[in-house]
Amino acid sequence: MKVLNSIEEIGNEVNRGSVITLGNFDGIHLGHLSLIKRVKEVSKEKNLPSILVTYYPNPAIVLGKNKTLRPVYSEDIKKEIIETFSVDMLLTIPFTHEFSTMHAYEFTKNILVDKLKPHHIIIGFNHFFGKGRQGDFVFLQSHAEEFDFSVEKIDQVYSKEEPVSSSKIRACIQNGEVAKARELLTRPVMIRGKVVEGFKRGRQIGFPTANIKLSGESQIPPEGVYAVYIVLDGKQHKAMLNIGKNPTFGNQEQSIEAHIFDFNSDIYGKTIDCWFIDRIREEKKFSGIEELKRQLSLDAVTVKEILG
């Protein structure tokens, strides 16, 4: 997959034409997967490159509609996931206030048509583009003959009779429902970070932890204890992870700490991925270290049962 981070990077690969889809693709959920699948199908039929067009940052943040919005996955993880679906090109358009003033017709002509030369455009039922959200499926249809492309719409996708959407998934994550979010995504909720030095209390009570400093912005689950997989150097490890302030010790700042089972290596400075499988309890304050140790032992049993 060729990754393009601006319109200026588009090369002559599209001279014969292309098959494109547009969207924010926040989370790469089941609805996005249906778009990508269809783009690849038509791309193969027409023997033309498949192009996925997205934006960064999320327009809702830039336009002030939701300044606190955090993406389901950080931008680097999002690109890695899209790459697993083997589209030919990923074009990420920098979304700025200036870009937001571009009319839908101008965007269609100057960027889609002149730069990407689409033979076919596939768009989600709820994707809009251009100033004032003027552009959508109906808009593209009305200009299809003028610009000599065809267009089709992908309807709402459901999971267990529930509509799938990025906002729904973010709400699940915010509520700690990581298992439910995983059903709507194509893979688990995931965060990435570097292992840094912490208070080293865990090793003193028999539960050494990797203290994780996040890299890149993403929606993290609320405080609590989770069953997770840690991916380190390409290997997957079972672990339990705590997000919180460790109230038993009176900490003030939130931390993310993972106890990796049957693991005893120095991984300071390493980058790890955390795959959230389920939430087992809220964070709580214990009467002392002995009560905390007893609870952690019970947590470990629960997590190992969940992870199998």
C-alpha cells in the first residue's frame, strides 16, 4: 500500500483512472470494512488502483464541534490496520480551517476528478464533504455524468440489529465496554505506548508492571482493571492491565500499568501494543497492601480464565 499524506504526493499511478472511497474511517469498523471490500471488488473488476481517501485531524475537532473527541485508534495504528486490507493507496488529506471552506463542487472537480481521476466512487450513507456538508451520495450522483464517473452508496451496517458507527464504538470504550466495542470493530480496542519507569511498587508486592506512556492520541477506556493481550516484538502475551491513580497509594496522576504473566525481561524503552479483551472491575481503594495483593491474585485468576 502506498501511503500519501498530501494531495501533492499523488503520482501518475492514477493516470488510467481509479476506484475510490471517502470517509473518516475512525476505528475501521464493520461498516468501513464493507466500503473497503466493495472498493477492492470494483478495483479488481476494472483493473484500476483502489484508493481510500481520509482526513486528519478529524473534522469535528478542527471545526470545534467536538474538541474533546479522541479517535478509536491513533493515526499510526489506523494506517497499519488499513494496510492489512491491501488497498493500493491511502490518501490522508490534512484537514484545516482553510480546507473546510472548500465547496463540494470544488473538492469534487479539483481533487477527486483532476487529481484522482475516478472511474467509480463508493461512499457511505452518512459521509459528507465540502463546506456546509454539501457533498454526499446524491450530490455525486448529480455530477456523475458531467465528470464521467459512476457512484454507489453503502448502506448502514448492523451488528446484532444494532447500527455500527464510530461514535457508538467511542461511547462503548468510554463506558469500559471494550468487549462490546470489539464486536463492532474488526479487531480489539488497542492502545500503543512506550514502557517507562514508574514507582516500581508492583514488583515489591509480587505483581511487577510495565508502566506505559501513550504514543499518539486515542480513546482510552475508563479507570479499572482489564484482561488484555500485550504485543511486544511481534509476540503476544497475556496480561492484566490497570488504568487509574492507584488510590491505595494516594497517587494523583493517572497511569496505565500492565502485569504480563510469566514474563521477566527488561523492556524499558520498548514500544508495546495493548489489546483490550474485557473489563473485569472498577478501580478501588483498598485498606492496605495485603488486601490489594489478595485482590490482584483474584484478578489474575479471572483474567487468565477470560484469555483462556
